[in-house]
Amino acid sequence: MSRKLPLAEGQVARTATARMLLRGGVEEKTGEALTARVVAERVGWAADLVAGMVAGLVAGHWNAGDVAVLAGGVDGAGRALPSNAWMALRRLGWGVEVPAGVRVNDRIVRMAQEQAGRILRGAQHRAQLVAGILATWPADVGKRTPAEWDAVREAVPGGRSLPGSVFKARTRQIAAFAEKCGRFPVDVFELEEAPRAARMLVLAAVDRQQATLERAEEDPARVLLRLQLPVRPDPRSYADWVWVACPLTLAPPVPPGAVLHLPTLRPQGHKVHADLAFSHPVPKTEPRGHTTALGVDWGLNTLLAAGAVRRDNDGTITALGAGAMFRAAGVMARQHRLRHHSEQLHAKTDTYARLTGDREGHHLAAKHATLEAERQYVADRRSGLNDALARSAARWAVDQAVAVGASVIYVEDLRSMEAKGMGRTLNTRLSQTVRGQIAENMRHLAAETGIAVVTVPASDTSKHCPQCLVPLRHCKAPDRPTTPGWKWAICPNPQCGWQGDRDHGAWRRIAARGLTHQHTTTIDRGTGHMTISRVIDTLEAGAVIAPTAPSPASGGDRSKTGPTPRRTSRPVPRRRGAPSTPSPRGPAGQRPEGHAHTDPRPPRAACRHQGARTPVHTISSSTPTSRNRPRHRPKGAALGAGFHLHAHATPPRWTDPPVTTPQMTTDP
């Protein structure tokens, strides 16, 4: 199988990862079929050997000098270190200590050195961050002055792009150490212990003598992974390592012509997850030269608000339609309940840990272990819900850009936003959002179609009018203009008169700012992310949306000028074009023909296999509210209606509504 990816003009190579399961294997020497449980057991034995060697290597070099040498990229002779971590460690002479009586080949040692080198290289950033905070320690730990913020950001490499929450978290960690020990830590290596090594096999560090990956000629969707695995937890000789062939079925996102790379195996219980990396050509994204863009604004209940704009040759920017929203109120409510449950479990486990201490035979040790398992289970559920929400929101945003033909997505940069000063409830909800995961998934999905994702400054995107840049007046609702609120925005400029949802005005401002500042887009060399770092006043003056004339289909001004006409209390039922359904079996009568379906239950797909006694794994039936108010019951939450019933996306309206022509009537 060729590992060279052919590229055409205007294409770049993109490497992605697809996760799959090892569902069994065959021992090649004996021809014995191995179940998934047996394969997971043998992979776990190999992963335990590698994790033990990684832990010893990281602990032996967990100091400032060794980490600085490895991160510097130059050895003692002044030669550049290789990019592969295991080769760099061998150049420096950092060996691995193999357990006594255990026989492993050199490829197993490579995987241990590769994983340890990645951990030690990643520690350099934390070391620089802690050193910068210690060098510019604030007078008040709880609140830094603007001058102290500038000083600490200058002391840390790349500190200008780091969010303030990172500095605050490290400051609280150092303050806790100082309160406990009576002094400040010397560096991060005294502040933290060596990180724990994960149980995994990085097969990318080995060659064909340890693992191979071959694609089937008759079916490109099937591949065969061959690797050496031990037959016992402590292999005593090379005879205890045997070749095992594991067939894999590629996931649908993997293109047929993609170049496959050796996966990373992660044993979890009785399963083995294989993270298969593959490379395939995609259109090249451009930071400049865009005419149609999609603007995306962040929210809370309305998680995303997006819309498209177009820039003409004369520089006029026009909005394409009214935009759309991605609402996730039900998902966020469930996340809030899981967070509250997790906090209670943390408090209980801390209490049991304090009572039991280090005594293994304590009568509360079993309860403590049960609570620890439950706490980890809730944490996994929260992580899974965040991942599902991030993937769904990112997929929706990219689909909007593809539908309108946009070549760039402009997202406001909220890395520096801090959850403070907005009340306990709102601060908690802001801290629980997954903006970083959504943006990362958005970049990943947009790269498949050659759409660029650019972050723009978020200053004053919701404050100023998108058509005249005059500060907006916010109110509760359009019919309550005097009630203070943040949902509806009204432009006080009589010559403009724009009004609309606050989030809809924000995405217009974001898209217009991105199009006018697109020639200032910079690309980070390390991550490849595109960013517009600052706002230029002269360019911002032209970042306005041209007002559009009302469509004839809207009927002009629809303001109420008189009393509402009286309507009959019994409206005519909606008639069906199909005949009535046959009479059901049982005592129930036939539903009258023409009446709309009035069953209050959720759709059948939401209730499938979820009876009254089935444990609910989705949104529960209520959200925490005040005792004096009735509890809110999201639709379909009584029996669990699944994730997508609570993540709503409004249909896009990119083009103006069609003009309706008057119908011709004939006289009788």
C-alpha cells in the first residue's frame, strides 16, 4: 500500500482520525480465532508494559533542565534533534528501564519512548507559564490590575493569545501550594507530580517488524491490522510474543483513496478502540479573497446564530436572508443537572476519603470505591454529551456555509471571555459551554470542503447597529420596548430604524467585520488557525450591512391599526386528502376523517424501546427552578426522546422569499 498521497493543483493533504473497534482476531501461528475479549486482554498486557516504562522514564527526567533540552530541539553537540520523540530521546541517551524478567523487543521500547517524549515536550509550556506567573506575582491574588495583566502576558511566550482563565487557574494553584507549604514553588516540577501515563500503544512509532496495515484489494473498506501481542502479562521470551491478525472495517468518513497510517490502540475494559489516522486530498483554504461569508455568533440557549452576507465589487455588503439559529436549551439543562450531580458526588467522595484515610481495611472503603465509580461514570456522561453537542453544532454551521456557497466562516473570538459578574446561574452556564470544541470541530469539518474558519475580535459585535454602527438600545421583546433586557435590539437612529434579535445583529457585524478585514488575516504556524487579531477603525467604518427593501411578499407594514376581528370559536378542521385509516382493533373508536392528530405524546421514534420501566439516558423530566414556580418539562423528556429532539436548528433562509403573483380569477 503506497503511503505517498498524490495532490493536484489547489489541493493540500489533510490528516484526520477515525475511531473503530477491534472485534476479534486470528493467531497466525496456530490459526486460533480470538474473541474481542481475548484481544482486549492481550492489548491491555502490552499497554501495561508500555505504561510502566513510560512512567519510569518521565519520572526520571521530570525536571526543568531535561525538559528545556528536549523542547529546545538541540542536543549537546549542537545538532538539531529529530522530530520523532523516540528518536530525539535516543539521541540524548535517555533509555527505558525494562522490568526484570520481562522480554520485549526494541519496537515496544520505541512506543514507550515516543509516548514519554510527547509528555515531556508538552511540559515545557506549563513550565514557562508557571515561571511567568511567579515572576509577576500580583499584589492581590483575587484580582490583577491592568498593568499586572500586561506584565504577566508579556512574561509568558504567547501569553497574548491565552485566555485569562488559564492564568487565574495557575495562580490559584500556586497560592494553594504557598498556603500549604509556606513558600512559593520553584517551578512547575515542584508544583505538580509527573503526569500519569495512559494505557495505549502508539503503533506510529514502530515498523513492519511489529505491526502492519494492509487494505483488501477486493473491498477498499476492509483492512487487515497485524501486530505482535504477548500471550501472558509478563512475557519471558520472544516466544511469548505472537502475530495476531485483526480485520477492520473502515468507517464511512474514510475516503476510498485515502492513505492509511498505523493506528493508536486504547484498551478500555473488554474493548479496544483503534484511532486510525488517514490522509486524503482536500481543497486548499485561502485566508483572503472571499466574497460570500457566513457569520457565527455564540449564545447560551440559542447556542449558535448564523447567517450569510455577500460583498459586491463596489464594496457593498448585503445580508442573504434572515439567518438561522441552533438552539440547545434542553441539552444545556441536562448538562446542568449532570454537573450538579457530579458536584454532590465529589463532596461525598472527599468526605469518605477523609474518613477512610489510607486504611485499606476500613469498613467505608467499599462505599468509597462505589462512589468513585459513580463519579467517573457521571464524568464520562458529561464528556460524551459535550462531544455530541460540539459535533452537532459544528456540523450544522458547516452545512449552512455549504448551502449558501460561502468560502469562509467568521467566528467571534471568545477565548478571553470570563464567566464573572453575571450572576451565579449565568456564570455557571457560561463556564459550561463548549465553544472551544465547537470551533475545533468546525475547522475539522470545514477543511473537507475547502472552507476557511477565521476568528475575529468580538468587541462591540452586539452593541452597535449592523447598518449604521450606532449603539443599540436593548429591551426585553419587540412589543415591550421600555422593559430592560438583552434579547431584542432597536437602533435609535431614525434614519436607520433597524431592529431585530440581538444575536442576529451580532452575526451580521461579525461577517461584515471579517470581509472588510480579511486582508489582515494571519495564520498561526504551530496550529494553522486563521485569525484577525485587531480591528482597524478605518476598515470598521465600512463594515456595515446595506439595508434591503422589504419584500412584496411581506405585505409591507403589518403594524396593528385597529381591533382584532372576531373569530369563530370552532374553526374548520384541516381536511386530509387521503381516506381515513381502518378501524383499530379494540375498544377504541375510529378517528374522524380530517381532524389533525392530537396525541400529546412525543414521536414514535423518540419513545422506541423506552418504556416506563426503562432507565432514562437522555434529558430528565424537569429542570431545577424555584419552588414557587411550576417545573419546566421539555418536550419528549418524560420517557427520554434522545439528543436531537432537544437540539433545534431553524431552517435557513438564505435567499429572499419569492414574490407572489396575484392569482387570476374567472367570473362564473
